[in-house]
Amino acid sequence: MKPQELHQLVFNFRAARAVMFAVQAGLFEELCQEDLTLDELVGRLELHRVSTTILVETLVQLNVLNKQGLRYRVAQDLRATLRRDTEGSIANLLLLDANHWSNWSVAEDFFRPGQDTAFAYDRQSNFAAAMQQGVGDMNVRLAQVLLAHEPRHIVDVGSGPGLLIEQLLATATDLKYTLVDFANTLEIAKGNLSDYKHFDVNFLAHDIVLGKLEVEADCIVTSRLLMGFDEPEAKQILANMCHGLARDGVLVINEFDTQTKVGALMSLDMLVNCGARVYGREQLAQCLDELGFEIVSEQATTVFTRALSAKRKGI
Ligand SMILES: C[S@@+](CC[C@H](N)C(=O)[O-])C[C@H]1O[C@@H](n2cnc3c(N)ncnc32)[C@H](O)[C@@H]1O
């Protein structure tokens, strides 16, 4: 087995769960009978609109559903398998697994029966390490996108452990950098960037949902931050970031691409874990438009992430 195949195998648990969600919600019972729009589906099954959008768009990326115009459909070949009342159906098995799913989440009960101690898990350091892994050369490409704008002061909002700034410092030591995150995360970033103490690297502990960014920068970047927030919060973050941007400055948003399998599953993951979602290009373009910004360029930073660069309209 190749590393990439192992990666896919393990993350397929999200894809499997997406299909189970759909079985549980009764999506296939409706869609195996006729093609429906999102509004029809939501209306018939009395579902939450945003969550259902994320789910059906994920199923499209997984090729379980097809989208024709505004209508979603189940391919003819899959109908007998996904309906609950047909010979050859796996829907009842899936429903069974969907209801047994939570048993799969508790490792200690089986591998250390009778012991209360959890398998070692420090949430914060695990999160920091996970953020560094599995994205290949995303930060290399994102750094290239930023430097192409010829900035003097780059502010990274939701900088995490500082890997993007470290990447930038590898080639551009003469710029000013500011990392913005929670104080405890910035401590990790300070450790990672300790070799660069003598350069103009600044750390600003700030909650970007709660307050405007009080800096003056010609380049503000945010990577994999917005997806952790619901729409009103994501809009507030964008507005708070724009406050710190020079009139002719550039705002760069690096996020998962919802038009890919990985990006769509990440959106479902965000919904399940924080009630949020990955914002697609069109949604971001609309939010930026409301703030008086327009997208001026976009580049892929991995096969499943892309960076949008935006400036104030007319600049
Ligand atoms: C998913 S990580 C992304 C880290 C890094 N930008 C990357 O792409 O690898 C999101 C980061 O945003 C930070 N963050 C979350 N909410 C924030 C807030 N309200 N204000 C500032 N930072 C926040 C988290 O602490 C975390 O470091």
C-alpha cells in the first residue's frame, strides 16, 4: 500500500458517515423516486437547510449523487442498493451501522477494559501537530502567493503554530510579520520561530471574532480559519480583519475547495464538530462584495485548497 492510499483509506470514515447520514435522514428514499431540488428535499423531510446543503454537496463530490441544474439525483444503478425496500439493498445495513457508529469512538473500553485512563491525548498539542501534517507543500505555495503581492507587512490571522510565517522567513527576512492568534497558541509559534528573534516578527494575542484588527498592514492572510465559524461570525471576522488593511492592501483567504472530495468532507467535518462549514468561492465572493472587496486572483495551494486574493473595489 502507498502512503497516499493509506491516507485515503483512513479518511474514508467521513465519506462512509456521509452516506449513513443520508440514509438516516431518508434522503435516498425520496431521491430514488424522483430528482429533487434542495428546497423540495428540505421541505419534504423537514430538514435544516444549511446542513442539508453541506451533506448533498458532499454526496455530489463522492459521486453518490449527481446534480443536474438545481436537481439532485441518484444514479439509476445505485437506486436498488440505496432504497430500503428492494432486494440487494444495503440501506438497512447502513442504518444499523449508523446507529452503532458511536460504539466505534470509544477505544479504551476494548483495548484497556476496566481502566478509566484515556489513551494519552493532549487536545491542544495534538491540534497544533495535526495542523502541521497532511497538507504537503500548502504553505510553500501560499507563501509564493503572498510574496507575489510584494508586501511590506504580512499579518497572519489564526496563524496557529506559525508555519506559514516560518516558510516566508526562509526566503523573505526583510519584511514585517505579525502573527495573530490566542495567547497559548502564540506561545507554540514563538517556540517554532525562535531562530528568527532578530527579525521583525511580532505576536499579537487577539480574538478576531470579538474585536477589530488594530494593525496597519498591506497584506493580511488567513488560512483555514473561517471554516470553524458560522456565517455571522465568519462575516464578523472578515470585517474585523479588513479594519487593519491599508487602503490598497490585499486580503488573502486560503481555504479548502468545496468543489473537491476532500474539501466537501472537510465541510461536513466542520458541521459535525463546530456547527460551521467550509465557505465556497461563491459565498466568500459574496461576503467580500458586501465589505466592498472583489477577488483579484486565485491560486490552488494544494489539490484541495485554494487561495483567493481580494482588494477593495476599484483598487
Ligand atoms: C485550523 S487552525 C489553522 C492554522 C493555520 N492558519 C494553518 O492553516 O495551518 C485555526 C487557527 O485559528 C485560531 N483561532 C481560532 N479562533 C480564533 C479567534 N477567534 N481569534 C484568533 N485566532 C483564532 C486557532 O487557535 C488556530 O490556531
